[in-house]
Amino acid sequence: MSGRIGFIGLGNMGGRMVRRLVESGHEVLGFDVRDGLAAEVGARPAGSAGEVAAACGTVLLSLPDSKVIEKVVGGEDGVLAHARDGQIVVDLSTANPASTRALAERFAAKGAAFLDAGISGGAAAADKGALTLMVGGDAEALELVRPVLDAFSSRVFPCGESGAGHTAKVLNNFLNAVALASTAEVMVAGKKAGLDLAVLLDVLNASSGVNFATLNRFPRIITGDYLEGGLTNALMMKDVTLYADLAADLGVASLNVSGPLASFGLAGGLGYADRISNTVVDAIGDVSGGVRLHTGSAEGGAA
């Protein structure tokens, strides 16, 4: 698919995806409520979401939650006001699948396609163009927009009808939250027990406790590198809440939701809400006697 690409939401992940699009040779018209971000990531600045939608046949969204998405899409000068036959809108956010399905119906009434494309891989994968995408919605529209998505993703999984991509994303993020919160607790316990944390991680990664956090997060965290630029504690809390709501809607017993809710709720309460979710280990450390996994860590909560 040729032509200018529109991108709305140029934060930690959106900005990285825009950089990949620009580096791949795409012309990007970008909008964010924060001034200056578009130029910073190599996009041509737009004055509103509506301007982006009016000018571009393909529009990508990377926004915090469904409330924001609904406002950006359905506002007076929103994306939907400029929707038209053949336009493709791809929502790369983590969102409520029910809201996603409702928006898809409204776009379909105007002849436009609304794809939900949850992303996974974090900031590092975004920088390398190696994100994983889980997509719901019209299969033909997905094939048309694949050349755009290929700029920042290495794997694209068609998950089914509208809402399926965001459903898969919510399920994935819940497991991510469980692994991060549980591993953080284990690492604090290991530190208090006097274990060599590098050896402990080697043990876990060769044993049945291995998970994404033990493999990819904590080898860096124990050296003081929190892998800044990814999901914040507040957004992780939002994602866990989305999972709890989804499980309730499906009639599934959410027996394991209390742990990550408590962990990321604690992080928010202690001042880490807007810091990367990996700092949940410091929040747990705070209430466990002031434990830090390494020397040189910034003490206390919010910076």
C-alpha cells in the first residue's frame, strides 16, 4: 500500500514505530497532543487527529486506552468523521475488545476497515522492527496494510474477527504481568536470602521457573538497567484490569488476578506509577525492608 501514512499517538511505542516507518521510506503525517513529538520522530506534524485522517488512506493509532481511543476516533474532528470508503485504520493500542468491535462497526458503515493489532515485544523490539502483532478484523484489509506493518514487525498473527487481536493482547499482557510481578518478588527474596542473583537467574532459566522476565528483564535489572522506555506501572495496572473485566465478561474464574493487581497497585501507590513497570521490583523491595537488587539504584519512589 503506497501513499502517506498517518500515525496518531507518538509516545514510547508509537514514536518508535514511526521511526521505523520513516527509516523504511514511508512519509508519515503524525499527531500527538504533546507538541514537538512528530518532528522528533521524523514525521510531518499535523494539527489534529482529523487532519491526519483526512489526509491519509492508512491511519495507525497507538493510544493509552479505550477511553482515549474513543475520544480520538469519535470526536468532532476525530478519525471517524473523516472515514471513507477504502480507508484502513489500524489500532495498535491495548484496548477493550468490546469497544474495539463497536468502533469497527462504525467504520464499516462508512466503508472503512478498522483493524485491532495488539503489539508485543517492548521498546527493544520496536527499535529493531521486530514486534509481534496479533490482528483482528478484515483479512483482506490486513493483507493490504501488511507492507506498512512490516516496517516495525517481524511476525503478524491473524487472530480472527474484529476484537480478536485485542483479546489476544489482553491475555498476553496478563501473563506478562504475572511473570514480572512474581519474578520481582522472587528476586527480592533471593536478595534477602543472600543468593548471588546472577546465579539464581541461571538456575531459573535452566529450570521450570523460566519465563520472559527471567530471560529478558532481570539479567539487566540486576545490573541497574531497568530497560526504560516500555510499559509503565500505571499502564500495566490498566492491562491487568482489562483482563479481569474480560474474564468476568466471558464467565472465566480469574483466580490469579489478585497478585499482579496488588503488585502494580503497590507500585502506583508508592510513586512508581509513571515509571517503567520493571520498577515494580523496587516497590516490592521498599516494603520488604528497603531491598534493592543492585548497588547504585535510585532510592525511593517517583523520581
